[in-house]
Amino acid sequence: MLFRQLFDSESSTYTYLVGDASTRQAVLIDPVLEQVERDLKLVGELGLVLSHVFDTHVHADHVTASGTLRERTRCQVVAGAGGAECADLQVRHGDTVHVGPCAFQVLATPGHTDDSVSYLLGDRVFTGDALMVRGNGRTDFQNGSAGQLYDSITRVLFQLPDATLVYPGHDYHGHTSTSIGEEKRHNPRLAGKSREEFIRVMAGLNLPRPRKIDVAVPANRACGRTQPSEA
């Protein structure tokens, strides 16, 4: 398996490239529109063919590159049910998506948004904005729910083996990854916290409105395209 972690500095978004060395099929997870050329160049340099794009949810802080990549490569766009209707495949908890021999298991992890999903591949899980390094996604817009997110993390993600590597959708403090065991022990919002305590913590964050939300959300519901594609 070929694996690369890429970063968009404006939105602090991680994009992940996973490819199979034998079939050359590859997937980009949570690609950013402004990084299309960088990502396609890397796919080509590694001798891969982009067969899929996965979005973990309808993002509010950046515009997804999924629609543009589909136009450029004819890849399939995969997203959680209830999110982007333009996705080729809307997935639900327990579904499996194959990229070559790589089998990604879909985990429904709503709470940050109501369409949030994570993708489990062997010993690693791509959690989007559900679970981050010593943190988690906010829950105050897009049908977010702190209680639902607590359940998604504790009843779904924290049920994975402690050694499972966690690759988040964002990081703002210089971290690149973590593990399920680490977050159980050290995540300040979750370790030793009850559901009610977590809800109180999230209610008190008072975070500023995402700068790009008015542009990003409608665009991302259309796979990052503001106009229907003629391709």
C-alpha cells in the first residue's frame, strides 16, 4: 500500500492518498479544491490512477475537490448518506468500499455534522472532523449534536483496538496522527468525561463562525461545484 498525508495550510486540512501498488488504483480522502494540481501531480508521479475520492462530510471551512477530480479523472465520489447528493455512492454504516484490494469499512460517526462518516482501513481510521488529535470537531452547525458526537466517538471509534492509528481531517497544533488508545487516555474533552460533561464542554466553546461556511457548505453539497457539470 502506498500512503501519503498532505496538508492545506489555509484550512489546516489533511488530505490522504492511499494507493495499491499492484492494481495502481488510488483514493484521495478529503481533497481541497485549491490543491487539485498538487494532488494530481503526486498521483501521476507515483504511477497511480485515481479511482475514488472520499469525503468524510460536507465541510464548512474549505471547498472539496471531489467534483473537479471526477471531471478530470472519471473517479467515483463517495460520501456519507444525507450529505452531498451529487456523490456517485452514498454510504452508510457497515458498507465497504473497495479501492483495488484495499477494503475501506464505513463507520457512521455523526455529531460534527449529521452526514459524517469515518473510513477504516486495516490498522488505521480516517476520522474527518469527528475525532482529532486531543480534540474533536465542533457541533454547533449543520445539524451537529454534541451528544451524538460523544456516542459516535465512544460507541464506534473507541470500540476499535487501542493500537488503531487515527488520521484526522484537520490539525491546528502541529500533530499529524494519533491512536485510539492515546485519545481514550489523553483527549481532554473525552478522557474520563461523561456524556453530560462532554455536552457542557462543547456548549461552552463559543467558537467563531467558519469564515467560508456560506460558500463552502452549498458548494460541497454539489461536490465542490457551484454549477452542474457538463462533462
